[in-house]
Amino acid sequence: MLLIQGHGGGTTLTGTLYERGERAPSFKGAPDQDAPYVWICDEFYAVETGGSVQMIDGEEVRVAFESPMPRGFDMKDQAIEAAKEHVRTQFARIGVPERNVEIEVRKEDPGCSE
């Protein structure tokens, strides 16, 4: 599996890209299990009231979370690019400009625990 992380505004967002041969989580709304690459990551947006308070660039931002929308892909490069765009979009939704978001892709061994 690959972890796709975005760093910006003093916080980090991490999503998981399950690769060919790995078993992605199965739940309502999950993509077709035949998809070779499955991306899963939180979705959120800024709200005026309610939500959870997060510190973004030293300021309090109220954030509401949506259910993750898993997506299936046929090609690895396509999946990674879509994952990066997803992460950038989530940061933009809470006011962090794309130019201030650094994206990191890390290979993770699903059998390891820290």
C-alpha cells in the first residue's frame, strides 16, 4: 500500500492507496473489489458553526467531515495523480492554497505495526 500525505497549514492529511493484490477495506460504498488500485481518504470542508476545531496556519478553522469516498482505478499512475489531487482539494476546502501543500508518497508494508 501507498500512503499519500499532504502537509500544509501546520497539519497533515493522509490517505491510503491499496495496490494490486492487496485487500482494500470492504464497506458500503466501497468500489468494485476488482479494481486493481483503491484510494481511500477523508473528505472535509470548512464550516461557520459546528464541526471540529482545527488549527490551520495558526488560526482556528471549524471543519466538518464527510464519509470517505473510495475510488477504484485501473492504472497506478492514474490512481496516484487522483490521490494527490484529492489531497490538494481537501486543503483548498479549508483555505490552504495549493502552492502551500507538499505531497509525499510513501510505500507502507501492511503487515507491519509500529
